[in-house]
Amino acid sequence: MNFTKLLNSIFLSLICLIAIVLLKPYEGVALEQHAIFAGGCFWCLEHDFQELKGVLSVESGYTGGKIPNPSYRQVSSENTGHKEAIKVTFDPLRVSYQELLLSYWRNIDPLDGNGQFCDRGDSYKPFIFTNDLDQKNEAIKSIEFASKEIDEPIDRIKVVVEDASDFWVAEDYHQDFAEYNSLKYNFYRFSCGRDARLDQVWGEQSRTNKPWKGLAED
């Protein structure tokens, strides 16, 4: 082996070693993960999550029911079992599932099991749909944390944790609704009393993903 070949061999070995060191923190971590939440009007929940760091995309859709690929009209009839929901695609190295749960809770009314804000009916009920056991355990723990933060007994928390089923993407005109229909969206959100109720329930934690207040004080 001449000197040039020796140098090339050493250089390639160094490149491989650097690659191993750089990639090791990513072992076992999916580059993209998904979370599914239902909390009233999906226009609002979609917009709330789109602004979070580490969130790659948010889709509005329907899930939890039996009818495949339902339409908005079918879901609105309240006979399909489907909920208006969002599917959040996120980078777990930039935002954790626990942080997404914090944002979810602070953007819903956890005491209302018959709908959310001005929207009433089965399709607007609050649900956390979990994709695996880890998500399920975190979601169940978050119920206790939310209960403690707003100083309400757990039996008053109406959010349901359920295994995820098929998620059906809603019609195109529902996607990015806040961005493309800002006047209608802002009027709807205000007239529905969403933010006023969130402030009443969550106080200064409203619409944030700050650490659980009760835990921080322990």
C-alpha cells in the first residue's frame, strides 16, 4: 500500500467515524411522528398548532367513526361517530409529544364534554387519539396534570383518550382555513367565545405550551 492509498484509507475511516457520532443521537427516533387531537372546530385547532416550532404540517379531518371517507355534511349530521380532528406531523427532535399535549389542553375547554365553545354535538367533543402505547400513557398522565392545574377533580375532565383509527383528510376548503379566510375565521373565533373561555379556564397558561403549573410548583 503506497502513501496515497494509506491517506485515502485514513480519510475514509475518519468520515465513517464522524458519521457514526453525528447519527447516534437519532437512533430509534423517527424523523416524523404524528399526533391526532379533537377539540371542537378543526379550523381553530389547526391554526393553533401550525404556529408551533417543530410542527411540520397540520391537516384537518375526521376520525373516530365507522363510515369510510366521510364528508363534512355527513359528519355534521352527528350520526357518523366521527369527530372533527387534526393530524399533526411533527419532528420529535424539535418538539415533544408532551409539548403538543400541553398546547392541546391549553386550547380546549376540558370541562365541556358535549362539544366545544359555541359548537355543540358529538363531532365537536374533545378527544386525544393515540398512535401507540407511549402516546397513550402520556395522554392519560396529562389528564391528571390538567386537573391539577385548573384545580378541578379528574371526574370533571371530559377529554377522552382513545386509540387512533383511520384519519380521513377533510375537504380542501377546510385546509389552512385561517390563512385563506382570515376575516371569516377571526369573526367566527371571536363570536364563538373561544379565546374568552380559554382565558377563563387556563388564565395566563391559556394558548401556551408552558410546563404544567402544578408540577412546576411541586
